[in-house]
Amino acid sequence: MNTALETTLNPILEKGNDDNKKVVNNKNKNRNSFNYYKNSYHEIVKVLYLSEFQYVNNIKILIEKVKYPIQYSIKHKKPILLQKDLDLILKGIPDIFQLSWSLCKAFKHALNTIEPNDFTSETVANIFLDHAKKFEVYIKYISYFSISSSAIKRLRSQRTIFRNFLNSLRKKKALGKFDDIQNILELPIERIEKYINILRIVQKITMDQQQYNEIIDEALLFMEDLKDDLKRASDREKELQNLYTIRNTIENW
């Protein structure tokens, strides 16, 4: 099995998924078997679904445990944050949640409708291409990430009620395995790279088994172009961050 796929599988394997354990434990025995490749493709769809399910639930924590309570507090005399500050620190998160939830449903549908021995790898490629337009939310997210992170630090320092709110979340373990909201906010940063790794594995399987399909290359090229766009957005975002820092410095004089 490809090392990248093993890396993707590891978090799930640690949670005791017996089916996936069998695949990894038997990888050497089946490496040259056609059934191994067909089954590994089915495992890829399974990994995509389980990984996306975990990812969307982590993002959901920000919606349910951070956004909703703060929005509710805005109606009262002592809001945790103002609406403009809430929008800034979670900028792009609701859109990423909607995209991830849609992907999760698509992966689950594919997992439930394809047979384990079917080699229809274009299914994965089509899912990504069908959501191509929606992936632009990641560019929006990256474009404001540092500004949002700086805003969290500033608000944590300036607003006692916000700082106490975050401390309360940590003490109650309301963020699950995460110590701070910043840990969850960093998850989308590396998400596109994980999708690219999976598509490269699918591409390799199709080439090895002479099941080549141009749509897989198309999906991979789209995700790699998106990665380049994210890099450019990150560079522009650094410039915006400098302007944001200067503006706050002037306002606090």
C-alpha cells in the first residue's frame, strides 16, 4: 500500500477499525494481487468518508460550541463578542462546514453504492469535480486566516468575558480533543493537501491496473491548481496582515 495512504489511514486505524487493520496487516501478502488493488480502492473511498466525517464533526464544534453561544450572548447586555468580531474570527468556517458536509454525504453514497470488487475510480474524481466551485471557500478562508488568528489573540487579551468563555470551553472539554479553538481553526490549512494525496493514490492504482481515466487527472490537476491558488492567497494575506497590524496600532495610540 502506498505510504501516503497508510499515513491517511493511521488515525482511523488507531481508533480500532478492524477492516482497515486487516488491509494494512495483509498489504505485503496482497501487494501483487489484482484483488488487493481493487479492495484498496474501496478502502480509499472508506477512508475518504471516515476522514471527512471526522473533519466535519471537528468543524461542527466551532459552530455549536463557539458561534451559537456567542451569537446568543449578543442579544444581552454583556455579549461575549460583537457580531463583527465573531464574523472575523470564524470567517469562512460556516462555508467550509457546508462543503465538508456535502462531501461527506457524497463519499458515503459512493461507499454504499459501489461493490467492494468494482474498480470505478472515476467516482472519487467526479465527487471532487462536482464540488469544484465550492472549494473556493478555502481561498476565502486562507485569505483571512492570519487576520482572524490575530483578532482572537487581541480579543482574548482585551475582552475578559471572551477570555473567560474560552477558558470555560477548555475546562469543560467542550472542544473535544482540542485544547483551544485555534487548534481547530488550523485544520483546513492542510486539508487540500490530504485530498491531493488521495487522488494521487487513485491515479497510481488506475495506471498500475491499466484502468486509466482522464477524469482522474482532471480532478488531480484541479486540486493542485487550487493548492497553488491557496499559496498565492496566503502570500496576499500576509500583506493584509501587515496592514491590519498597522491599523490596530494606530487605533490604539
